[in-house]
Amino acid sequence: MVAVAATLVAGIAVTASPARAATSAPAGAAPAPSQNDAHSAPAIPAQCQNAAAFVDVAWQGPSCQASGKLVVRLRNGHALTVAPPDTIAALASTGGASPSGPAPASTTGTCVNPATHTHVELYYAHFAGQADNIGGHVGDIQTMFAQVDSNYVDYDSRYYGGPDMHLYVECDGSGNPIVHDIGLSTTIGASDFSTIVSDMQNQGHTSSLAHYWVWTDGNPTSGYAGQSSVIGDDSPGAANAINSSDAYSVNYGYTAGNSGASIFAHENGHAMGAVQLSAPDSTGAWHCTDGRDVMCYNDGGPNGRAYTTADCGNAPNGTALFDCRRDDYFNPCPAPGTYLSNHWDVASVNNDWLNVSAGQSSTAFYYPPQSVIQGTSSLLSVLVSGGGCGGGTVKFTYSGGTLGTGSVASNGIASVSLASLPLGHYSVNASFSGSGLAGPSSTTTPATFDVIQAPFKSLAVMNVFGGGYPVQASLVGAQPENWPGWGIAAGMALTPDGKGGYMLDGWGGVHAFGDAPAVVDTSYWPGWNIARAIVLRSDGKSGYLLDAWGGLHPFGVAGDVPPPVTGITGYWPGWDIARGVVLRSDGVSGYVLDAWGGVHAFGGAPGLPISAYWFGWGIAHSLTLDPDGRGGYVLDGLGGLHPFGNAPSVSVSAYWANWDIARSVVSVPGNGAEGWVLDGFGGLHPYGGAPSVALSTSGYWPGSDVGRVVAAS
């Protein structure tokens, strides 16, 4: 006998169920119209072909586990592959509460002829010996269908940038989903998933064109919310067996006001093929492990313990999302080469249970700049929501005519270059042409910005390997990586004329580039990665380097090395805590930043108040100083800028909550209230009204945290 693993069925004890006394079905049970005997049974593991392989599992029925699948045997001899029964506690933990205010049932779903088209069929089921109260529940069952269709299936497709997507459903003449009435042959105390589905099939409901949603008037189980059959076929095309197989999804009496929609969303997810056992985040038992997701929880499967709620939150409409990372079972726009591009995708146009159609799009500017530098390759972008996974074009216009057009990528972004615009003020509108899966739309608010001359001589980024990458308007040239593959570069400073500068390695070596003259180091620690930052004086040929303990060490051209620093207020021997240094205009005083956010004066500079401090958390990475030397900003790793001294608060254009990815900050020369933040991938983000700037593609490393310093002159 093949034993049924209790862990695979969500903790159900493998015990004999109470004896079931069959009773005759009550009179008046109305059959559904789709009663053709086209029942399509998916392949059952060979070990479960023999009735002796099944043992009775409470609230589920005769069950067999083999080849990683759970099979339930029906009283008519048929067998179904099923997902484990779902506890209400497990489904509640995914965050999938039913949304409030659903769309009326008549406005959702796509009505079809049940005799000729795949569709959902809705059923009210009452147990033997129980009064038939279908009239009191039809509206609620229709409401749950409406919520699943509108607030889960269609909403999530559009939220992911996809087209309109609705379930096919059997309707009455007014366009309302029909709710059929079925009388069950067993009492509530003697019923389980097996008996309920057996009654459905025995009364003729076996159409391969139907996914049967059954709502029971009462809960025959102890703590279970629902259960569904599932088809194991992960092939991507329209020939997938899911398109030609019936399915049974049971909700054990939970109403629209009590998580009923989230239960039907989950069980119908199984019916449409979620989550295949081959999926990257499969539990090994038809669920997933990553996040507060409609289909994810620890079901006791082989990989169930990997489940975490940390990956994703709820959708903006308050429901859990289908496939919150879009990598296991539901993505209307999968990228080529990803799992869902070559495996079964519930959100694919190949899913015959969904009507995928052109929807209404919306177009809005995507982080528009406040100003751009004349002649650089800055872009103006829009995001087309509901754009049907890309396609179509966006036309950008202004008072002078057409600025250009951009094709909509699969992520919904379309862009146009601003490089050809002369100096001046601009107001730009954009219109999306529409595509095969999205209607046209236009921006409602124009993007306004100024094209200005570069406010710097040079602006450049350094990576951890010692490569220097200037913005297009810079006078300084690109610098090849000094230490390819070795992340030893620690700092960079540019000369005042913008034509050269110095790079600092972690051992304390100072390396000239461009037209900068060679310098003499006063400190060097071969084999010890201890140097942290470099700062130049106004002469452009001398300065100081900062070690990790807070020590400041002069360097300069031969015969012009500056004096040692005095009056250091922050020094921590043996502790790697110093992170940045800035100089005041006198060239001998300034401030050192520690990793907790402390700003420490040296050389006679006055102490300045700070606005943020993170005791015990090394999240402060960089600082900048205003031209008057009386204030500046501290950058935290999430992208926040915190004023110190007399500096005002400033707005930022990028912030990464819970992601330590911001690396360096620099102000516009002569204007401390504007500047740029560098992220670890090499992106530059203006703050305080600074112009948008664009790096060459060689100075951007998406997915690799190697960007370290941004410098300007």
C-alpha cells in the first residue's frame, strides 16, 4: 500500500473517516446545461491506479500519494489529482482578504455559450437533510465571482502592465453569472471533497469545457477553507491539458464578507494550473514559497519551509497578488528566456479559460527631469499602464512641433532623447497610439523642464575597480580600470579645471589621471585595505586622504605637501568607522563623517548640528559641504539626504526603502543645495533641482553593486 504523507496534505491526519451513510439526493436539484460526458482525466501515477493504494483521509476522502502528486479517488471510480486542502489560517496568512466594494456581477466576466466554450460554472450545494436556501446565497456567490474576476485576475494583469483579462462564465439573458443548485447525497457530517465531487460527476457535471466552482452551504470540515483539483502540465502552448480538462474548486461555505473571494481566487488558481511543480518557487505541493501571494504558503510540501512573507506585500487594492514576483505562474508579460516564457503561464493568451482583450491604457510621465544639460543624451520617458505588454508608439510634442517618438517596451516605458533641444524652457505632452492589446491614451499633465548649460566642468563616476566614467559634458576623459576584478578603489577627486584628478586605492596610493600632476604620498599601507576617502584643496595638486580610523594624511606635488591636520575631534584607533571627508575653503579645516552619521570637525572648523544619527547602524556613506562651509548633507544607504549645519532640506528623486544601495553624493560646484546621488549600479539621481545627467553605457552596471564615488568640479 502507498502511504499518504500527512505533511503533503497540510497536516491532515491519515485516519479512517466516520462511516458515511448515503442518502438519496433531495428533489429539485437543477442540473447545469453542460452535462456532456467529455470528462478529461489527466494522467494518474501508476502507483495510484489500484484502489488498494488509497487510504481514507479525513475531510478529503480516499487518497494516494505518488510521484510527488496527491490523488483523490471518487465513489464512481474516477480519480483526480488535487492540491492539498487549504486551511483558512493559511489563506489568511497570504494577506488575501476580500476587497470591499466589488464591481456588480453583471459587469465582470465574459459571457459565453457553455455548450461550446470553456467557462466557469457556479454552484450552490446543500447537504442531504438540509433546507435548500439557494435564494439567500445567489447574490453572494455572484459577488465572489465578480471580485475574483475584477479585483484579482483583471486587476493583477493590468497592475503588471498587461491587457484586460476576464474569466469566461456562463450567464443568463441579462448578463449575470448563473448559479446552479445541486443537492448532495451525504449529510454535512459525512461529506468531504471526494463525496462532493462524486455527486457533481454522478449528476452529469463532467464537461471538459467547465471549471466548476462549488460553494457549500456549511463547512463539513474542521478548519479547512477549500480544495481544488489541479492538472500537472507545465507545457507553454495552447495544447496544454489544462485547456481541455474539467476542474472542481470547492469553497466550504465562506462568504464574500468572510474571505470567500480570496478562497475562490486561490482554488480557481489551482484549476487554471497554479502552481506547477516545476516552478522556481514551488513548495512541491502545488503552492509557492515567495511572499504574501494568492497561491503561496507553507503547505507541508518538500520545499514548504522555504515560505516567507518578506518578499512581497499586498496589491494597492488591498488583495494579495497573483504571483507577486511574476516568476512562477502568472505574468502577462514574461521576459524572453524566463521560466514563464517557456512554461505554462496562467496569464498567457494560451489560457483558454481567460478572455484576453485590449483594455484602456493610461499614460503618465515617468520621473520627468526639472532641468537637463544641453547636448547630453538625457531622456524624457512615459509609463504606459495597461499597455498590453508593450507595442505601439508614444509621440512627444511641444509648442515647436514634434520632439520625437518612442516605442513602448515590454515594461511599459517609452522614451525620447532631449539632446537636440536648444537652451530654454519646455512643456511637453505625450500620446500613446494604442496597440493590439491596449487602447490609446495621453498624458493629462505636461512635463516642464529647462535645458541649461552644464553647471560643472566635469562630473564623473568611479567604480570599485578604479575605472573613471565621465558624463558627456565633462572635460575629463574616461579612465580605464586600474585594478580589473579587484575592488580596491576607495576614492576619487577632480581638479578644479575639470581636466584631471586623483584616484585613491585602499592601501593609500594616490594615482593621478588626466592632466593632474603626480603627487607624493605621506602615508601608504601595502597589503592593508585601510584608506577610505580623498579630498583636494583648491590648488588642485594637494589634499588629504582619510583612513578608516579617522586619521587624515596630507599628500601633494613635490615641495607642496600641505601641513598635518590639527584639532581632530573624531578618531577611533582600531575601528573601521570613518567614511567621508570634506574641506572648507581655507584648505586646512573641514569635517569627517562616521558610519553612524556623526559629523566631526577638524582643523578649527566649528561644530555643526546634525539632523540624523543611526547609533549602531553603519548606514551613512557619504557627505557633501556647502560653499560657505557652514552646512551640507549626509547620504544614507537608502538614498536619504540629511542636512547638517545651516543647510536646508532638499527633495530627492530616488529613494530605496530597505535597500542599502546609495553610495555617494556630490553637490553642484558653487551650489550645495543641488547635486547628484550615485547608486551602486552607477545611476545618477539629481536632488534639489540639479539637472538630469546621463552616463555612457560603459559607466552603468545594472545588477552589480560596483559604483562607489561621484565627483564634480
